[in-house]
Amino acid sequence: MQGSANLTIMINAARKAGRSLVKDFREVENLQVSSKAAGDFVSRADIASEKIIREMLMDARPNYGWCGEESDPVEGKDPTRRWIVDPLDGTTNFLHGLPHWAVSIALEFKGEIVAAVVFDPAKDELYVAEKGTGCFMNDRRLRVSNRNSLTDCLFATGIPFATKRTLPAMMRDLAQLMPASSGMRRWGAASLDLAYVAAGRFDGFWEREVKPWDIAAGLLLVREAGGFIAPIREGENILERGEVIAANAEIFEQLARIIRTRPE
């Protein structure tokens, strides 16, 4: 696709960071003998990736704000625009040598995501979208699936750790959806879960307690692929609240009803 100058900058930054991460990923197996050493290594890889992205984006657009996982936020001279970046989404997968992780970059304008890039270096899949121009993966236009029966649908989610307060709600969700659907996947990278909804690989996705940099780019991918996005609690701001439901248009209301159901 022919994108804007901002999208080109985002793509170049994602690809450069991805190349750095791929080199580091090849070293992970050698560090598995020590979980602490491996964890420290991945942390350095994460920080190095963010440094690459931040330098490229902020050099190109020095007036924009910044929100990234590994560094303090920056209020830009232009208060209407900011980058929202996850330099390595799927850190645990990366740590364990699983080739399912991504670089996620979003551009926000006046509180709305207007450009998005999610890059999966291990599979060389680049997902991009700009508001009003559609969603693409490696120059192929994407559309969400058109499945309209829960029994045919494959869903993705992020299951919280046992210490998180939303674990009981997630267990209720799974208890209702698993018997009614084709299956559940917990692949550990929200940006790719949303990209897969946009590509029609998953029919829907939901998650609680998620950070803005994990989902900002993916939200636009789904919208531009024809999908529906909404907060779990109606009326809330998705990025501020950290809760989201995403699905194709056919199944969205059914999924949302189940996820929004509260215990008696």
C-alpha cells in the first residue's frame, strides 16, 4: 500500500528494531541454562529495540509526544500527537525461544489512533493501517472473517497471572465460551492477537488489564479490516481502562454479551 510519510517512518523503525531483535532471539537458546541470565538478556533486547524506535521516530517528528513500555512518557510540543510503542510484545515467548512476538507502533492524534504498524519479524509479516485507508499485511489487503456462529469461531485472549485481580472474571469468560466455540488460543502477544482478528485468523479477541502499548496499533488494524472494537465496560476509554473486545461484525454482539455478563 502507498502510505503517508508518518507510516513510512513507522515501518522503517519497526523493521530496524525487528532486525535487532531477531539477532538477539538467536542467542536466547544459549541462555536457557540460567533463567536470570536469559531474563536480563531479553530485558536488554527490549530496551535496545525501544531505543532504536524512539530515536527514529523522535528524530523524524521531534514535536510529537511519546508513550513506550520501557521509558518515561514525554509530553510533546504538539499535544495532539503521540507515539504509542511496544518494542517487544510477547516478551515471555521471546524469553522461551518461541517465535511469536512483535514490534507494535501506533500514532495517536487527538485521542484517536490514526496509523498503526505491527511487525512480526520471525514470520516476516508486516501489518499496517491508516485511518480510512484499510488494513494490509505485506501489501495484501485484509478483512475480518465473516463467521456468524459461535460454534465455528476461534477466539483469542490473554489469561492473567494468578496474582491479577481479573483472573476470576477470565475464568468465568472461558467457562462460558469454551463449550460454545471452536476453541480458545492464548498466544501471549496482544498486538498479534488483534492483527490475527484483522486477518480473519481469529474471529474475536478480548482481554482485561492490558497496557495501551500492547493494543493501540492492533485496535486500528481491526477497525480498518472491517471489525468492531469496544471497551468491556461500555462508555469507558479502551486505552485508559485497559479492557477491550474485538471481533468481526457478525459475531461481535454475541461475544460482547458473554464477556459483559456479570456474576449474580
